[in-house]
Amino acid sequence: MSTPLYLGLDFGTSGARACVIADLGDERTEIEEFARLEFGELAESELAGGWRQVLFDLIADLPLGLRKRLAAIAISGTSGTVLACDGALNPLHPPLLYNDARATEESARLAEIAGETHPVATATSGLAKAIWLHSRLTAQPDLKLLHQADWLAGLLTGGSGVSDVHNALKMGFDPATLAWPQWMADVIPRATLPTVLLPGATIGPILRAQARALSLSTECLVRTGTTDSIAAFLAAGARQPGDAVTSLGTTLALKLISEQRVDDARFGVYSHWYGRYWLAGGASNAGGGVLRQYFSSTELTELSARIEPEQPSGLDYYPLPRPGERFPINDPNLPPRLEPVPEDRVTFLHGLLDGLAHIEARGYAKLEELGASPVRQVLSSGGGAINDTYTRIRAQRLGMPTMNATMQEAAYGSALLAARGTALFPMVP
């Protein structure tokens, strides 16, 4: 009998990645396939359609022999990205992306109701976006407000509203009680919100029509997913309190296994459910995206090799791609600090890498200041992890062991969710 396979899909800001694994037990896996598709240049109104096309193309492009052996699928998506749709999952408004900060009035009201330290009390929170969308779509009788991963999973199962505890945190779901808090009835109709399950829980089998179209088994299950940064964390191999993972992608995301829950929206800090522990962290708008505004991939490689990591750049940058920051400073109007610009491009890149490393160090310091478990080691994932110069600069700033993660791909973390479900998380003995 063929060994069953498991598919993880990760949807990021610029494209999506697929990973197929065989679960061999005893925490051993074998990777069968990696694949990636870019979204391309999509207008706001084309985003949802682009995601849908990439979802089905990624699966259809996998080798037929692998597709027929898939036993389960899980999807991760960008945290805080919210999509309004009807009961048939037809989009009713362009998605509001993770860094969309238009819901300032809504977040101010949420700060009064839920408290200014609550994860929803920020303009980029899922709930602030959901309220903004609901206020403009009140005439829609079957309105559903879903996260990116929820909507994509729904396309596979035919369901109209199932989410996971991780994605739903910024929508207001309480990971301590595993329920929507009572005060939410005063800000948004419960019927518009998804049903929330633990990450890795079974939603149901794939739709028969989709199974036939994609040459999948009709017994292939779809499981609840997670956010892209938590998927990267799961892939990295962190296991114990004090283990941290920095995801160095378009944006900078920090996650730390903590024995204590810490939440403070004033600094963009929140804790996700992680079995008997908590996953404390935050996500900056700074990251590789700002580097791409100034340097090509070739330039990044060549100029980085000419930097002396042990020497300070002498520049005090806060390298945001545009105004607005979430963590460790939560200010939707914070301007980038990118001056003075030196004539020497090596020095300019050095200053940007220094600035990113400073944001990371400041982020972990803020988590500990708020009561999270002390950081004992930092694992690195994402595209920035392959830059040795950047790694050495970060190690100096952080002042602790910094090494590359066991696995770099968030899609691998999603595949682990597909394979092991809720058993992936350390439960109370």
C-alpha cells in the first residue's frame, strides 16, 4: 500500500508555495515535492481571483502520482488579511490586506470596548477590518467575513465559514476560553464571523467535484490552517520555551514560545494558542520588502559580501517601505527613516541591514519586558536567512545564538499541520 502524502500550501504577499510530505512517524518526514507560483502584478480588485487561480493551479501542477496519494491538505495565509464574501464564497469587496490601516475609527472604538492592550485594538486587526467591511455591506443578507486561509479552504470543501484559533486571534477570538467574547455582539453580528476550530482540526473531505477536477481522492481531508508566520515557526523546529523564530521575508515576523501569555496592542504584541504554552510575538512592516525597493537580488548578494558585519554602519535607519508600523512600535503613521543616503551603496545596504536588525532586537526585548519567557536561541527562516552577512549583523545586535531553521518553508509547516493535525502542538500532560 502506498504511503499517504500530505499537502501544505502557504499564501504570502507575493506568491504561494506548495509542499508535499510523507509523515514517517517519530517526528520524521520525507519531502516529496516543492512548488511555487507568483501572483504577478494584481490590481486590488483582482486579488481574490488571483488567489483562487493559484490555489487550483498549484495543486493541479503537482505530479499525478502524488496527487492521488494526498490524504490531507492545510493552508496558511497572511495574518489579518480579511475578505468579505457571500454564502457561496463570492467576494463582495477587494480583500483588506494584513497591513491595511484604514479602519482607524473602528480600532479606536474597539480600544474603548476591549481595552487598548487587546490584539483587536489596532487599525490593522482583523476585527477592525471586519467592522469596516460590515458597515459598507450591511445590505448583504449572507455576508461572511473570512481570513485568506479560511476562504481558500472553503473553496476546497464548499464550506462557507471555518477558521482556526491562530487566524481568528486578531478577529477577537479568545484563545484562553476558545470562544468569541460576549462584548463582540455589540460590535458585529456573530453570523458574519467564521466558526473557529483548533489549527489542524478536520474541516471535512474535499468536495467531490473538486476532487475529480484535481485528480484527488474523494477521501482527502481539508484541515484548518494557520497564519503564514506560525506556519514558518512550525517548520523551523522550535520546541521549548525560550525558542524563538524570526521569519525574514517581505516583512519581519517574530515568534517566541513562552510559558506566559503576553498581549499589548499598544506595541503590536499578542500571544497565540500553542497547546500548553503560548506563542508570543509581533510582526513589523519592515523587512525584505524595503530592500527590494533599492536593490536587485544580484546586488544584495554582491554588496552584502563587501560589508564588514562587525563594524557599525554609522546610520540610524528605521527602514519601512512606506509610512506605518505595527511592531515593536504600533503607529499607522510612523514615517520611514532612511536619511541621510550615502553615495556608497555598500554603506547604504549596511545601514538598512543594521536598521532591520535593530527592529528585531527591539522586538524581542519588548516581549521579555512584557513578561514573556526569556529568549535562549533564535532560529531564522525566510529569504533573508540565506544572507550570511545579515545573519552576523543580527547575531551581534541580538547578543545570542542565531542559526538557520531546520526548514525554511512555511509551506512545510502547513504540511505538518495536514499530516499531524492538532497533535502537532504540546498539550497539557
